[in-house]
Amino acid sequence: MKTHLHRLWRIPTLLFITLFLSSFASVTAQTICSNQTGTHGGYYYSWWSDGAGSACITMGANGNYSTSWSNVNNFVGGKGWSTGTANRVVNFSGSFNGGSNGYLCLYGWTRNSLVEYYVVENYGAWTPPGAQSAGTFNSDGGTYNLYRTLRQNAPCIDGNNCTFYQYWSVRTSKRSSGTITFANHVAAWASKGWNLGSSWAYQIMATEGYQSSGNSNITISTGTPPPNPPPGGGNNTIVVRARGTNGSESIQLQVNNSTIQTWTLGTSMQNYTATTSATGGINVRFTNDASNRDVQVDYIQVNGSTRQAESQTTNTGVYQNGQCGGSNSEWMHCNGYIGFGNVTASGRLPADDLIVEKKEIPDFLSDQDVSFENPVRNGVLNMKVTPEVTEVRIIDFSGRTMKVIPVTSDVLTEELSLTRGLYILQTVKSGQKLKPERLVIE
């Protein structure tokens, strides 16, 4: 009797488990053929089609989805996150058949400004977006071509008649599995002056088809961002806020006389961001002066610290007193640059706080005659300059040029904005470097 009752108990229990598993399976496998968004398996999904041809998406467990399409005009769909972020790392794996014109990509939108972006990992016979590449960069073991395209009166997340830019990174070696470090693409676009909006909409690993037939089966997960560099590790973030008057002006961010980024400006003030391990003097240089082209630089930020352009004493691009070159202005009307001090500036102490001894001369100058006069007081260089001297250079003890100061008169006054320490001052006369004249303490 006891055994019989035990068997009777097992029957409804097994039936309940079977029904539960069947119900769970029906939740994890869901096929969608109409336009909609939602959540499934812990991920956000989006599916859109213009209705032509046949196209559907099947939601699998967790981050999996599959698509199949035939003779479509246009559709895009996939799984991901309801809110995008600039530093997301995405792992993806599976299969993809793009047919004549389909692509597998990390895809999303921003608002303020309205931008549609693509990081294309795989594609069919046609390589999107059919535009001229603006350059290449390397990320996650591959090379990507960069493109920017303009859409006018087109469907977008806010309606059917939108005008917006599309930003593209298109991998040259196709793959259906791997890792996407999205921050690298954001930085590459920003280096071209292509800045994403401040408000993030959804971000998905999408399959898109255009006038083609194909299929995909993709599984996504969130990857681990690379560790932050340790304090003082040399990774510096520089933000340049600037605009052009024409919209075709080109500027360069230079650190220690090396070009870190080149941007093409728009006509409204925008932030242009670069990261670098370089240290030394910072210049924002106007490179393509022509009729109706001028550049206005509002400020730069160095690791969060703001430096106003109108507070800088070196501006070789401003037009003052009937010629190019001057100071304390946001504007560059000529090819030239605004000097913004040192990338590692962190406050100064008066020069008199340090004592100079001969034994502190660096090895690369040990065989040269160096004066110990100090023309720097409270962070400001004041010195008389002999005729035909064209520029003065400040060099650190590793031999790096930290600042280049053009000479326009026989008395040179310049706020150095250098980190407290020992430096070499060297003059340049008629293109020839002269022996170091003074040891500069800042």
C-alpha cells in the first residue's frame, strides 16, 4: 500500500515538471515577424522590417537569436541592451550568411545628436556602406574602415522623416565570432570629429538584410572591460571644445610636437576627445586656413581640468596688430596653434624652491656648457632674446621637447604651465639649435 501511494504521488509530480519544462521551453523559444521591441531571456530585443518579402526572428535562450529572410527590402533585428554605453564589451558567436547584401553588426542609436552607428563584423557579397573610407584603425585583432554617411528624410527611432549621420566601422576580415571593444570605435570616430550624442538609445548585436536573402544564428554576452590603468600610468584624456566658421576646418591635437588626433570641425561647438600616453606641451593647431575658414577654441580639458583658450599667452594663429600671432584669444584666423601648457601639469611652485647643482645636468647634455641662470619666476618665463632667434624650446631631462615658444620680439614673456621640476632652455637661431643657454627650473 505504501509503495502504491508513493507511485500515485510521483505521477502528478512528474506531470507538473513536464508541464513546467514545456511552458519554460515555450517562453525561451519565440518567433517574431512583426515590428516590436521587448525583453527576452534577460536581454532587450528589437525587430523592424519595412514589410517587403519574408523575415522573422526567433528568440532563443538567454542571449541567443536566429533570423531567416527571403527577398526582403530592408529589416534589422537582434538582441542586446535597452540602453547603450560607450564602453561596452560584447562577446558574440554563431553563424551568419549575409547573401548578396546583409550584415552582422553591433548596432544602435544616440540622441542629442541623433546618430545611427554600426560596427560591422560580417557581411555578404556587398561591403557596406558603399562610401569612401575616411581611414582605418585596429581593434580586437582586426582592421576596420571608417565611414560617415548622411541620411535625409529617412526612418529613424523618432519618426519617418529624419535627417541624421550614420557612423560605420567595417571590419576588413569577416568573422561571426569574437569580441567587440566598443570604446575603441567611439574613440576612432571621435578622432574624425564624429561625436555620438549625449543620450543613448538601445544597443544590440543585430542582423540586417537589404534586398537579399539569408540567415543567422547568434549568441551574445557581456564581455569584461579592460582594466583601468593604474594612477600615473600615462593614459591621459584631452578634450578640445571647438568649432569652425565654415565647417571644413581641420585642427590637430599635438603633444610634445607629435600629432595625436586630427579632426574636421563642424560649425557648432563640440567636444573632441583623445587619449594618449604622450607627455609634454599641448598645442591645438589650425592646419588648413583658407578664405572664410576660421577656428574658435573655447577650452581644453586635461584629465578633467579645464584650460580656457583666452587665458593662454601663445596663439600663433590669431590675427592681431596687422599680423598673424598673438595671445589671449579663442580664435585662430591663420595656420598656427594655441599652446595649452603641459599634459601633466598639476600645479606649480615658485622656481626658487629648488636648488640647482652641476651634478643634476642630464647625461645627454653632460658635454655641453650649460648656464645656471634662471629666467623663470612663479611659472612665467621672462628673458631677452638676441636677434635672429626664431624660437625657444623647453626640454625635459629625458631629452623630450615639452614646449616650443615662437619669438616675435626681443623680450619673451611666456607662462609655461609645466610641472614643477628641472628643465633645459634652448634657443633656435635661423633653424639651427644653439647650445643650451640656461637651466630652467619651474
